[in-house]
Amino acid sequence: MTLSISPDDFRKQAVITESKPPVSEAEMQQAVRTLLLGMGEDPDREGLRDTPKRVVKSPQVSHLWLSAIPG
């Protein structure tokens, strides 16, 4: 059995739709702050102040975040 697709059908399927992520970066940063608090850390101390932003911007988290976007 051979499957074929016309150029027009291919173009229709190749259209990328932009979807809104399930949560915002700000919400993810707040979640990291909450985790730090839950571990007994002070997220406002100098060494941890930028940690929520760094975690959210890390390639691993960005990949997970983008893969969660439907479409």
C-alpha cells in the first residue's frame, strides 16, 4: 500500500498554529518560589533571588513548557 499526499494537502497540514501556553512564565516563576519556600529556603536572599527566572529560562524547562502547548 502506498500513501500519497498532494502539495496542497501538505501545505494545509504544514501550517503552524500558535497556541497560548497552559501557564505563563510568571506563574511558573511563582511556582519555583513556592518550592523554595517549601524547602525552607528564603527565595529573596541574594543567592536565590534570580533562581525562579533561571529555572524557567533553562532549556530543559523551556522544552517541557513548549511541548505542553497543544497544536
